Amino acid sequence: MIRIAINEAILNEYIDVLKRFQVSDQLIEELTCILFSKGRVTITRDECPVNVIKDDPSDNKFLSCADAAGAKYILSGYKHLLKLGSYKDVSIVTPKQFVNL
């Protein structure tokens, strides 16, 4: 089973991006409800913040979340994450690469 791990910082970033694309608050709320209603979302707490990515420190939240969730993969298009390739035992791949696995 595929589970999604997210933390508050990631969720806030996604909401900000949707708002930049002028997605309505109502639609954002509906999308969030759908995401969380499926029971496949793990909400993590950043007990141990990570400081690995120096070029774009805001991307460290994805490493921290994956670490806290015990994730096997991070799916991303962010070049700073993809450049790492992996973090601890977590593979960092594009969504397309993940589907091809």
C-alpha cells in the first residue's frame, strides 16, 4: 500500500502554490479533505530538523518528513532534492521514475 507522508510545512507550501494559481479556498479545502479522508496520509512532526540542502534550505522539510515517516521514497521535481539522489535509506525520484519502478 502506498502511504503519503506530509508535515505542516509541506502542506502550507502546497496550499500557497495552489493560491498562486488562483485556486479558490473552497477547492483547496475540498482537495485537502479528499486527501485526508482516504486514510493513507501520515502527518509527521519534525522532531529532528534536517540541514542537508544548502542551496535551498526550504527543501530540507521534505527530508525531515521522510525521515520522521520512515519513508522509502521522496517523489519530487525539485532539482536540489533530485541532485541528492537519496538521503539515508530514502530514494529521491521523480513521480515518473516512481511509476516506472
